[in-house]
Amino acid sequence: MKNTNNFNRRSFLKSSALAGGGLLLSFNWFTEAKAAEVMNLPADWSELTGYIKITPDNVIKILCPNPEFGQNVMTSLPMIIAEELDVDWSEVKVEMGPHDNVKLGPQFTGGSNSVRMYWKPLREAGAAARQMLCQAAAKTWNVPVNEITTKAGVLYHLNGKSAKYGEMASLAASLEVPKGMVLKTPKDFSIVNKSKKNVEGQKVVTGKPLFGIDYHVDGMLIAMIQHPPAFGMKLKSFDASQAIKMPGIKDVFSIKLYDEDFVQGGFDTRTFNEMIAVVGNSTWEVMNARKKLKAQWEASGDSKNIVNGRGGKTEVVVPGRLETSSNQMQMMAEFAKMPAKELRKDGDPEAAFKNATTIIERTYNAPFLAHNCMEPMNFFAHVQEDKALVAGPIQAPGWMEPTLAKILNLPPEKIEIQMTRMGGGFGRRAYAQYAYEVARISQKVKAPVKLIYSREDDMTYGIYRPMYTATYRAALDANKNLIGFHVKGGGIPESPIHANRFPAGAVDNYLAEAWEIPSNITIGAFRAPRSNFNAAAEQSFLDEVAEAMGKDPIELRLEMLKRAKDNPVGKNNEYDAERYAGVLELVKEKSGWKKENNTKYHRGVAAYFCHNSYAAHVVDMVTRDGEPYVEKVTSAIDCGIVVNPDAATNMVQGAVVDGIGQSFYGAMTFKEGKADHNNFNTYRMIRHNEAPKSIDVHFVKNEIDPTGLGEPPFPPVFGAVANALYKTNGKRHYNQPFMNEESSL
């Protein structure tokens, strides 16, 4: 991808119309909108920040504000604008916008927030533009504006006059932007809730240069880094005399990511603060030169970081020990026996367990997980004395800007951030240390540089899903009624417990506790953080409780949710019990839960609420070649209004395949601080022939504003797989990955 854009974002903000009298609406979608007319604007601009662009010949261009890593926001977000603008979707041109959180809002792809966050602002932007075009037509035709209607990008009047939007664009640009627009009702949608093909699908499958790894500018150098071989180690010294002699090598040096007194932002990570950079002409030359490095490493010792998070500045002590997975498991088991922090308490759980006839207690464990994005980490930087350009795959460009400004000692307005398409994210690309590294390298060599991680770099550098454990306890009375529920969970280095989620609110006596163990192994958000473990443990445990109570697992959940709806216990219950029950009812119906023709399957069910949405799965498992195989999955999702049904279905199907693979195989272990796996030959991923033959996805139909979808379908897959495994082999599974336990049977 050659960067041909010679305009900086300040130029974008000064311009708000098109050459030839077209209309360009620059929306600050989170505050107000502005419109103006500017002549002689270059017609070949490829990137504009937050604009609806309409030319006199009726070319309509909409820019996507949020980074794209496969969840298809580059299609769904412009669809929201196009709906209220009332245009023919087939005539809309879509482009990725640059970073500018003044004009585009947060620009954060993560937390299943893209559609939810932009739903109202983008609708208002489209509706305001449409109204301005109507006003322009009314002035031109000298008629009342309420007599103007629109359809598919054309303005109409009762007397038979009509005009395409482009014909009125120039005049519309001179009008005040209206506020308080009346938006369409869902029954009137013609674009939203109708399936549209991925606007970049053809480019993706034909190999067009869209991704950060494709980014190229003339004169660009390539860099790779050599980080310490283990967490808990740091650079002592190195000899680059042989590496620097290798063909194509320009420089070899050590860099420090942050100064010692640097205050980190909430999403800044300090995995390894000092490393060796090798810079040269090509990736192959740099990789070969890196092999010639002779480095000595030493124990890092404990360190202290100052982090400015949501609660203000805090001092975080990072232990310097070299950690081993077996020792970590033992340490977690010991911590689990100690007093923990009480997160929530309803009723008198101590008395409930004391008076119980039956107590069910189970402990669940899960290892670290590597993100393993298809596209390894990479980023481009060209840092000059008075300005910087950085470009690459990033989920949260706004979060990286202040850190870049501090480490480069440049004002934010002198830093231009361009977003490329991402080859996967899953939370990994919310942490931008790889962008800071290349910025430091470019500043040092005074040249444009692209940093590339090898797969081995990517897998051993961090960031990982934390290591978790949780103990669940249920108290039953003599009549097998559930009278008490207790969950106590922790992890390295954070606890997974969401104290106010189901079954909180559905049990009279409830207790949730948490603890955590500090670690130098860097962790971060991993598709549905914490929830991906909680759902596995909680939903597995509820199946055991249902069995002990003599109840069908779906019926037990529905009974508990009815209690939470009709007579909830306690306060601050995060979930809507009716919506939660709705996905269970739907998956029960669509899967034919008790129908005889499904008896050939060993069936497992699970449901979970996270990121404002609800998901339930029924997993149908068989034994194939002596091993368990998920042949079919039925999914039910309540995420409010579905903007793009085909894309939404694809997202759920991807989450299901990902969840099956992670639950069966996913694990990152360590020995003396060193990752045991550095590539896919030992880090097991799901394979094509192991994916289900059928994933049948259903959405609850309602008119609730969109909530979340990227993450909610993922967590309950783990629990459904575990419950189906029990039906398959008669053994409950308490440790992930499940296939490790299967192989020991």
C-alpha cells in the first residue's frame, strides 16, 4: 500500500465541500455537525475524516470511523448513515477514515461497542444530511419543505419535480445543520436489517494491499526486535559485530520503550522495556542478521510501574520471578484457600451451606491463551524532528496518541495516525507497544521504518489471556431446592469474577469473592475478557447442579431466570432476565432440544450474558475416529436490532468455531518464564476438518437498539462443549483445554 495522501488531517478539518459545488458534510457525530462549500477541493482525495461526500454527478461517499479487523464494521457503520440519508446502497462508496477523534468520536474497535456506540450519532448524521437536501430542494423549487420526499437518493415534490441529491448538494452545503431530527422507525428500514455484502470482500479475497503488513512507502526500512527469552529477564549486554556486517543491514542498537519515570496509560504495556532492534532493507535480510546477534540476559528483579488508569495514578509492582506453569497452578490452589475480597453478598449464604442437605463443589481451571492473530504485529512510523506519521493495524488509535506524544516529545497535533485493515484483533491490538517500538526505532535511524514481528515474536512476546481458576459451590435442601450459591475465583494476574451477573439475582443466598496473584507475564483483553472463562465454569457447573436436582438443564436455567425477573434478589443485577430467558427459549425451539430425531447426538447447552447481549448454544457432539467431534451447533442471539444479518451470522459462526478450538486445544504454558510454544507446530489450533458441518444461527427479533455482537457468542461455547463432552464420555471436564483430559482417559 503506497501512501499517496499529501493532506494532513488539519487540512481535512478546514475543508467541508467538494470540487464542482458538491456537498461534504463534516459531522462531529458526538457533538454537532457543520457544513460549508469550498471550491477547487482535489477530487482524488482518498481519505476524509467523518464526512458524507456528495458530488454533482451524484457520487455518494461515506467514511467508516472505526478500525476494521474482520467484524465488518466498515460495512455496517456506513449502512446506518445510508439508512437515514435514504440512498441507494448499491451506489454508495465506502472508505476507511483516518484517525481523528475530534470528528469521529472514540474510534475504538473492541468491547463489542462499535455499532452500539455509533448507532444514534450516525443515524442523526444521515438524517440531518437528508433534511438539508430537502431544504435545498424546497428553496430551489419555491415550495414548502414538508412537501419534499426522498427515495434512494432522489428528491421529489408533489407537483412531479424530482432531482438527484447531487443536483442540490451545492445549495445544501450553505444551510445550517438541523438538530433534533426525527429518525426512522425500524419498520421503515430499507438498508438496516437487510443483508449487504462486505464492501471490501472482493479486495480481501483477491489479495489487494489493505493490511498493515502491506503498507509501503518509498525508502522504507524494515526492523525486527530481539526481546528477552523469558518473562522476568532483561538485557544485560549484546554483541552486534557480526549482525551489522550482514547484507542490507543499516543499524543494530538497543532501545528503551519508556523512560524510567514514564506514567503509563491504562492500555500501555511494558512487557519488555528494553530490546535490540535490527534495521535493514528487507525482512529476509533483517531476519538473517538477527540470528547473528550475541546477547546476554539477566534477571530483571522486581520493578515498579506508575499507571494512570480509571481510578487515577497507581503504583503497580511487577514481580521479577521466572514463572513455571506447574508452580503457577500450585500457587493458585494455595491462594484459593485463603480469605478473599467479598464482591457481593445476598442473604445468609453461610447459613444456607451450613443447613444444606447436599453441597456440590467443583473447581475449574484455564491456562494462558495466545491471541494468534492471522496477521502478526506490525506497524509503520516515519518520525521527523517536528512531526510524525504512523500507520498500521490498531484497535484504539485514540489511546495510543497521548503515549506517542510523550515518548516522541511531540504535540499530538503533529502526529498523524493512519489505520489499516487488521488481520485479526481479538483485543490484542488494543495494546500499541509495537507502534511505540517502531516510533522509537524510526526516531533513532531518522528514516521511515516498518516493524515486523515473526510468528515466534508474536506468540512469545505477550499479550495473553490470563490464567484463571474458580471454585463454585451450590447448597441444596432436602427437597433438592437450590438455597445457596457461592463462587470464589482468582487468577494470574487478575480475577475473572463478574459478581453481578447470573445467577446473582436468582438465588436467595449468594456470595461472590475474588483474589489475584501479580505476575510479570503480560496479559490483556482476549475476546470477551473474563467472560470467556466464567461462562465455561459457570455453565458447566449449572449442568451438574441441574443433574443433582433431577432437572433438565434448560428448564433449571429458565426457572432461575423467572425468579430473577419476577422477584429478583439484591441490587445491581447486570442482566435482563427476560432477554436472557429469550435466547434459551429460542435455542430450545430451534435445536429441537427434546426431539427424538436428535438422539444420535450427545447434546450440551450453555447461555451467557456479556457486552450487553445474550447468547445461547446447543452443541451436538458425536464420536468420530475415536475422538469427540462437534458436528452441529444451534445458536440463538439477542443483540437488539441486527444491522447486517449475513455479517452478523458470519460473526456468530466465527465465534463458535473459535470457541470450540480454544476449549479443546488452547493453552500457553511457561517454564522458567519462557513460553513453551512459539508457533503453530506446537500451539494447537482448530483445523478445517474439525469445524462443525453446520452452525445454525438465529436472532431474537426485537426493536431494541443494537447492543454487542463481536464477543457475546464466544463465551458460552466453552460451557456447551464441556456439557456435550460429559454426555459423550460420561466424564465432567474441569480443566482446559479439554482434549488434554480426553487424552488421559
